[in-house]
Amino acid sequence: MMSTRQRTGMLATVLMLTAALWAVNLVWLRKDTRPPVWDMALHQTYALNYLPGQAEGIPWAERSGNYPPFVHWMIALCYLLFHPGPHVAVMANIPATLILLGAVYLLGFDLAGAAAARWACILTALVPYMIWMSRETVLDYWLAAWLAAALAVLLRSDGFRLRYHGILFGCIFALGLLTKWFFAGFLFFPILYILVRNRIWRDPVRRTHCADALLAAFAGAAVWYLPNTAKLTTYFFENAQVGALEGEPPVLSFQSLIYYLRLLEGYQLFGLLFLLVVIALVFVWRRGLLRDAGFLAAAVCGGWLVLTLLRTKDPRFSMPLLGPLCVVAGAWLQSWKTGRRTALLKSGLVLLLCFQAFAANFGVRWIPQEVVLLRGYSGSLRWDWNLYLQHYFHVLGPPRREDWKIEPILRRVAADAGAAGRRAELALIPDLPHFNSTTFSLLARLRSVSVRVAHLRSQGRDVRAFGDFQYVVMTERDQGMSWTTGSSLRLNQIIVDDPRTFRLLETFALPDGNRARLYSIERGAPAHPAYAFSGWCAPRRAPA
């Protein structure tokens, strides 16, 4: 148990690091004007459904689509306290930072002592990927907080001997399940380890407390999962196919086996921090620096195994394992002998990690944007082994003041539809990070512009491919991810070949050098081929 002084030290460490992280995030957010990307925009949109009067007629259990609703509730709370908006939505992650760092501290304290706990918190706060994700409305940042909290409380339950900690663990388990469904996969092996190590089947008290904890977890999660069971069954099978569409490696393959190891080094920790963790794993194991290394191994290795068995893969999915890994590094750092040379070495390490974090978040012009150590697996994206990165596929990284013209397009559609007495229904052909149907839909709701937007992926070869949409937006060059835009070039060609049906309303210059064209669809007009499309639009002569 902690003394009063130790609790004060824990509180000071967690509050100072949280304040530092969110001071950095505040500066970053003030410098960035881009709209949220794909999933981030989707979760912010779902959060609007929990505001009064925003989702009338939609059953409560269906307002967050196929996702559990906890993060959407937190975003909605921020909307209510302040006002709906992308930067306000990000504030929902502040309590997650407090929980994450507090739980990492507790885990480090119980496994290796106060010094290791402080180092674990510092390293967690300086993980480049964690800083990026702290200001993105993704489910996995909160999932990382709940996993660290669940592991800390489970360890403190003394094998379910202590009823209070067992019930608290059950409540955290429920909140984790209400954040993302595969939270259960992260906890399966740690729970199994505790059950076997303590042989709770021989102890009626432990059995009862364990049953109470699991009952609390599943009762809490059931409020959302039971009404959505049928829908989720279909969703899980569909989601499993996404990995194949994205070109991710098959589950039973060498590339799948090392997939999250490569992501850990190349996109989450980067070379320096990865090397620190690898060396720490060796020394911590050999010297027995952790009081219960098996428990932490069950959590990290078990979580890695569960993620590896999923066909759909992403660096976000393994983010909850970063906090426990930092505990291992913290345990090794606290074992270093005291002295001036050691103090200088530790100070230099922190300065290097701070510089690395600064470069990843604000950019440093006099060093390369990325240093690739070894080229890695290539699916829809190529995943390399990197020394460091100053960006994440040019989506995350330094702030940018960019106007993606979404609001002007929405307002032009609404105005034209109102004047013509038509439905304001917009089809979007490209699927770019900041220029996609989900982001359009979010901004339409935030700005109270009555336009329905959807991403068009039709396989048709004439105007019928556009269904009942009255307006369409195409881009002249980049279309976005190949597996979501396979029909984009054909759809664009239909538009430019039929200028009488597709009436050009306006063109918009986008920040990436691309150009967006907004068309009104005038059905019934005779076709008259006039243009060719091959990634950009240029006039061509009609065939003789």
C-alpha cells in the first residue's frame, strides 16, 4: 500500500505530465484548422446523436452505430459543457490521460516501486504515437486507459481475495467493453493467469469475488450489447473482410506474426524508445526486476496474440499495450546505479525523447521528415521499420492551416437545392483523409446545413450509377485509398463525358494541389461526350 507521501508523489507526477501533454495539445490545436479525418469524424458525428433533440426516432442503443457508446458519451458531455465542435470533442480525452497515467503509475509502483512508476509515466507521456492519438477522437485511446486501469486493479485484488478491488475491476471491465468490443481479448490472458496462479477454484471466497466481478462487468456491458447482438454478429464478419480488402497479411503467416512488432518500432515508439524497451525486457527478465513479471507478460503477450489473430490490423489496435511496455522500461531505468554519470545519461535520454516528440508534433525542418531503416510489408499502405517519423502518412504530425472547402461546398449545394426546389443530396466520389463523406456529414450537422452526403462506390457505367443523388463532387487528381475508390475513375469519366447531364456549379482549389468539382445532376438531358478523365481532367475531341 502507498503511504501519504507516495500518494502525493503519484498525484503530482500524473497531474504534471497530464498538464504538460495537454498544454502541448492546446498549442497544436490552435495552429491546426483541418477538419477531422475518417473515423475521428464518425465518432464525433455519433456523439451528436446523444444531444437533446439531435436523434429523434433513433433508438438509444443504435445511436452509436456498430460501436459501443462510451467514448461518444464523453464527447457528447464535452459538447454539452461547451459547444459542439472538433476541437471541443478532443477534450473528451483529458480524463483518459489522467486515468492512463494514474493506472500506469499504480502498475509500475506495485511491480517495481515508486521510481519505476515515475519513469513509466514519463515514457508513456513521451511515446510519439500516444501524443498523436491523445488529440484524436478514436476509441483506442480510452481503451488504453481502461486496460491500464483494469490491470492495476486486477493486480491489487490479490487474486480476487479483496472484494472491493474485484468489484472495481468488474466496473472497469464493463467500461472497457462499452468502449470497444475486443477489450475482453486484452483481459482474457491476465485473468486466466490470475485464476491459475491463485488456484481460485480451491478458495470459495476468491471464487465468489471473481464471479461478482465478472457479473458486474457483463451486467454493465449488457445494456448496449444485448440490443445489438444480431447486428454485431454481421458486423464482425464484415469487419474481418476489411483486412483482406486493405491487403493485410493472412493470419497464419510470418508477416502477420511480426506485424505489430514492426508497427511498435516504426510507428509507435520509434527506434530510440523501441531499443530502450527491448534492452529493458532482457535485463528485467534476467535480474527479476518485476515482482510479478508473469502477470505483465500475460497482459502484453496475450494482447499481442489476440490482435495477431485478427485479419484487420492497425497501429491503433495495439496502443493499449504501450503503457504496460513502458512499465518494463521504467523498471530497468530505476535499477541503474545512482551517480552523476547516470543522472546525465537519464537527463540526455529524456531530452532526446522530448526532441523526438517535438519533431513528430511540430516538425523540425533541418532534419529529414523520416528515416527508414528497412522497408516493410506493403498492403494498401507500406509499413516500414523507421528510425523516426515527423508525420503519420502525412495525416498526423505538425499542425497545418488548411481550408478543405467543405463548408463552401455544402452551402453551395444547400443554396442551389433551395432555389431549384430539389433535394440536397450530395454524392462524394473521392475518399481523402480530410475530404470524405463522413467529414462532410459531420460539418453539415455542426453548421446546421441540411445536406445529406454519402460516398459513392457504384459499379454503374452511366448516369444511373449516381442513383437518386442530385449533386456530386469529384476531384481531378488524388482519389484516396485504392480499396475504397476503385470505381472513382470510371465515375469521374461518366461525369466529364456528359456535360449536359452534369452541370458544373463551381470548382474549389484544395490544399493538397487537387481541385474539387461540384456538379448538379440534370437527369433527362441528352449526353454529349466532351472530356476524357485519366486522373486529371482535360478536354478531348468528340469521336468523328
